[in-house]
Amino acid sequence: MTGADARGGARRPVTGQADRFWDDLSEGDELIGPGVTISEAHLVNWAGLTGDWVSLHLDEQYAARTQFGRRIGHGPLTLALGLGLLTQTGYFGNVVAWLGLDEVRAKAPVYIGDTVHPEARLAAARATSKPDRGVWTLDYRVVNQDGAVVMTFRSSLLIRRRIG
């Protein structure tokens, strides 16, 4: 697709992929993703998707007798939301591969009605032996509406580098 826009400038196709590369972040940079309010649907859908039908997440009568006093969100759901919501920052369109996850810690429960969002700091950025790729290691925090950290973890990704 070529041509000019109404202002006479060159048009650039929108591909849905961000123009961010490994080179665009430096160690210590921070990304903050948008939030989501946890609903009944999140818990039921997560249970159906994963087979994690634990009563603490789905049975209000059972959960009322636990230390939490009510149902809580699945830990892996919170982790997945942290990873997924951070992609909305636009920095993950050039991921080559997800390399892994470490140091996962559930710090506080997530309840129906809580709003959580991810925050991540680039802990390490290293080049690889291939000049078109680098590795980002991010330290994540998932934070609720009160500013309490509900989960932490570290994740590493192989990212395309800007060539030229």
C-alpha cells in the first residue's frame, strides 16, 4: 500500500504490531499496564479453561469458612493477567519467544471486585550471540486498587533487536 494521506504525507500501514524493539528499553526502565476489575466471570472462566475447580475459588459457603472469609482469585489467573495486561503497553510486538518464569510469589489474596494492574521493571537487558535478538528479564509486581502488591514474579523474553 503506497500513496499519500490527506495532508500530502506518506501513508504508513498499521499492522497491529508495535515498533518497539529490545533496544528501546534500558535496565531500570519501568512499564505500567492497565487494570482490570476481577469478576465472578474471571474465576468461573479460569476454572473452566484450566480445570482448577478448587472450592476456595468457586464455593462461597466453603470460602467463607477459610482465613480469607470469601472466595479469592486463582493465583495463576493473577499471574496470567499480570503478563497479559503488560502486553498492552505496546512493548511486546517483537517477542520472538517467552523464555520462562521464576520467583513467583503470591503476596496477598485477590478478591472479586479488586482491580489489579501490572508494573514491571527491566532488571536485565542482554544481547545474544545473534545480532537480531536480545533478552529482557522483567521483575513484575501485580498491584491492587489500594496499592498493595498481590503477586511478584520474574519473566524473561527473547526480543527482536533493531537492525541498522
